[in-house]
Amino acid sequence: MTADPLMDRERDRYRLAEAAAEAAEGVPGVAFLRPGVVDLLRTRVARAPRLATGPGPRTQGVRVSRDGTTGTWHIDIRLVLHRGHRALDVTRAVHTATLAATRAEPSVPVRVTVTVTGVV
């Protein structure tokens, strides 16, 4: 049986999203990952069930895409801070933790963007 490159790419995307979410949530000062509008709408709409062998559910607050020409993975993390933590310090720590967590994943370059959307 031949491997399906599309399914492999989706599995890589899911693994990167999971690793990035876990790394970000472990950084002191991060209250939670903030789902975007698409994530909020997606949870309200009934979806067709995925194949048992397919990748898991989409991780809210983390968007992963891949540049088709360079092969670089782009990880966009949106989060909310705990009050009393500097946004600059937390975003740097999330960036570093995410790069470290995803380095063991696919052997292609990874670019991480961290956006603070609120403070609680």
C-alpha cells in the first residue's frame, strides 16, 4: 500500500498543533489559548465524522499552515495572559518553548507567531 502524502501532511499538521499548544499552555503567564472566529463557528456546526485513521480534532488557539514553495511550517498561536505578566516576556517564552517542542517533528523549518489577544 502506498502512503498518502495528503494524510501524512495532515498528521504532521496535527502533531505540530498539539505540540505547540502543549508548549504554550505550559508557559507561566499564559491563561489559555484563544480560539479564533473560525474555531468558534466550527464548534457550532455539525461536521462529518473523520476517518478513524485520520488526524485528530483541530487544536483551538493554534493555526498551522505550510508554505507550498518553501515547505516551511507556519504556527500562529493566539493566547490570553494572566494579569501581572509582561506580554513581551510571555510571548518570547512561548515562542522559544514552541520551537523547542516542534523541533523533533517534521524536519522542515518552522516559523512561530505569538499574538496576545487579552488579559485576565
